Amino acid sequence: MSSRPEPNLSADLSGLNCPLPILRTKKALAALEGGQLLQVTCTDPATPTDFAAFCKQTGHTLVEHWQAEGKFLFLIQKRSA
């Protein structure tokens, strides 16, 4: 069993290509409060690089990313205000 924290919100962005996963992630994070977790599922192979850069630029924390069943999954913690 995994010890990943339970996300407050999940977004399945499978089938979307850059820049849509980042844009949809920004929108989903806006609905969360600081410190809450968003889990994002993507299929675009560029997303690991994109999400690392996005989190670095915006101050959100990329808690973890992994691959499962051909998809890329990200756990992002919204930065505190």
C-alpha cells in the first residue's frame, strides 16, 4: 500500500497536450486553499518537465510524480498565500 497523502482535488487531464495541462492545473489550484493537495493525471510525455518548471515558477510544491499504466501522475501542494 502506498503512503501518499490523500489529495483534496483530482484532475484527469489525459489526452490533453501542452499547454492545456498546465492551464487546467492553474485553474484547479485556484479552487484550493494554501497547503491543500491537487493530484493531476496526464498523458502528454512533456508534462514531467512542464510541471517541474511550473511549480518552480509559481511557488507551488511538486510533492511527488510517478507513472502508472502509461500515465503521468503529479501531486502538487498549493503554496500558502
